[in-house]
Amino acid sequence: MKRILTILHTVLAAGTMAASVLATPSVRAMAEQTAHGVPDLSGTYDVATITPLQRPAELGDNLILTPELAKAAERRVAAMKAENNQASDPNRGAPPAGGDGSTGAAGNVGGYNTFWIDNGENAIRIDGQYRTSIITDPKNGRRPPMTPAAQQEFRQRMAFFRENSGEAWWVGSEGPWPYDDPEIRTLSDRCLLGFGSTGGPPMLPVLYNNLKRIVQTPDYVMILIEMVHDARIIRLNSEHVDPSIRKWMGDSIGWWEGDTLVVDTTNFTDSPALGLASRDLHVVERFRRIDADTLLYSFTVEDPNTWTSPWSGEYPWPATEDRLYEYACHEGNYAMEGMLRGARILEAEALGEASGAPGGGGN
């Protein structure tokens, strides 16, 4: 038991936990139907949870977590957050150049501290049983191996967006350089899509801003995501647009199969919200009300360019009375100017120029 708790604590501390809690299924009748005769999915849901997307490898094929271990993990999370929320020493020194190597933005030199994190307090439960991961297929609860081409692309990407070292390590390499202009930065850096595939599809829990708002009409379902105010528009009983038309979150069409809303999404851009996925990503999602206060969200991901086989997962969406407010990321994204300005200074230093010189870039 102690070993499993240690494994779970390690995953939590690494910031890879996702988000949500499900109460024991209600014996009440399912929620009312809409005026057009289908289940009413509308409402606001908080999907925060400490359950990880991928199962710790040491847990093997164990999908179910005992109540004792789940509660112990929840206590560990609560204790960790309480400790991290202690007041900082006002007389502390500056972090070392390039960061201290700990978990956090650029080695913990300027990312959000625990005060800003809202990744839930509970492990997910489905059918009364706690889960060890959101992914259910493959049986080991982990994404399938990547294709050789995807592995190569991943290595190149990691080399391009490596951790901050406090030096312009890219100077002297062939362009483009990672800080040449805003368009080179990641979609989340640019506030174009929420990080972690929170808007998806698939829609996954992340470290904060985990509210989802569903608005339902006879012809459309709209899902507004709190993170970066992404909005998905799902056309019901429609056809996909022409393959030449590509969208940030893909082209989503939906239909009802009994009491389940099925959503099929294709036509992604070259950079979907789901990390490492390609423009050929195909996602099938299912939304089903399992009691008056909870939806069960399930998904299957297929991308032959990235993964050697499809993978699937599920987790509950509990309703909440909390309100979803605007997330004004881009309007306040002053960090982008700081990142580019800092890169120019580092480049000037590396080239032996006066600090703050305009920097030539990689091209």
C-alpha cells in the first residue's frame, strides 16, 4: 500500500494529474428531456480531479483503486496544497539562473504557484469504484506507443522547446530559432487554445479553469470551456465539411444514439490541442447523463500518424453551481513581450553585443 501511495504522490507532485469527483449514482430518475425529446445535457460542470490521464506504469492493468488508497491519495494532495500555500519568505533570495530544476514553468522561476492551481481534491469514481486513470484502453491505462515518425518529431520538438538554461543555446544553430517571433511559440503561449487539450477534443482536465458550460438547442450543442474561453460548436444530424476546411478544434458533428450524444470530430489543423496529434486526428466522444447531477464523458482517439493504435478513456462531469467567467488570456498576455525581449537580450549576450540589442533571429 505504501508503495502505491508513493507512486500516486509522485504523479501528483509532477503536475500530471488531471480532474473530477463523482458521487454515488443517484436512484432518482434521469434528468428531464428537452422540448424536442432528447436528454437535457445543459448546465455547468466542474471536471477537476486528482486522477491522472495516464496510469502510473507501476500499477499495471489495475483500473480500480481501493477506497482506502483513494482517500489516502486525497489526503496527501490536501496536505501538499496546504504546505505549498504557506506564506513565502519575503526575504528569500532570487532563484538560480535558469531555474532550480524543479517542477514548474522554466524550472520554477516564474510560473503559477499553488494559490492559482485548482486541479481538484478527489479521485474519480464510476459505478461506485475509484479509478487509477482516465484512460481505460489500452488495459495498462497509458497511451499506446508512438509511431517512429512521431517519436522523431517529438525529439525535435523537445530540442526546440527545451527548458530554460539562462543562455541563448540556439545561437549558431540553423533557423528558425525558438523565440524569433510570436508565431513560433506554442498555441497555449499565444493564448489561441487552452493547454492540455482542455477544449480538445478530447476534452481533458488540467491544472485550473476546469469548468465546462453546455448549451443545447434542437440543431446545435455548444460547449464553452473556461480555459482560454474556447467554444466548441457541434452541429447535430449534419455532415462533415469539405476536407480542405481545417479548424482549430476540428469539425464536430453529433447525433443521438438512445440517451447518448455521440460526437465525431475530424478536419483538424496541423496543430490540434491534443499534444503530438496531427491533422489526421479523429476523435469520437460520448456524453450520457448517469444521474440528475452528473454526465459520463467518454472518448476514443485515433491518429495513425502519431499512435500505433487507438486509445480511449472516460471520466465523470459533475454539475456545479459555480459560474463560468471570461478568461481574458490574450488581452493580458504581457508575458509574450517579455519572452521575446528576454530572448533578444540573451542573443545579444551570446553574440557579444550590447545588452538589449535587437537580435538577428535564425533567418
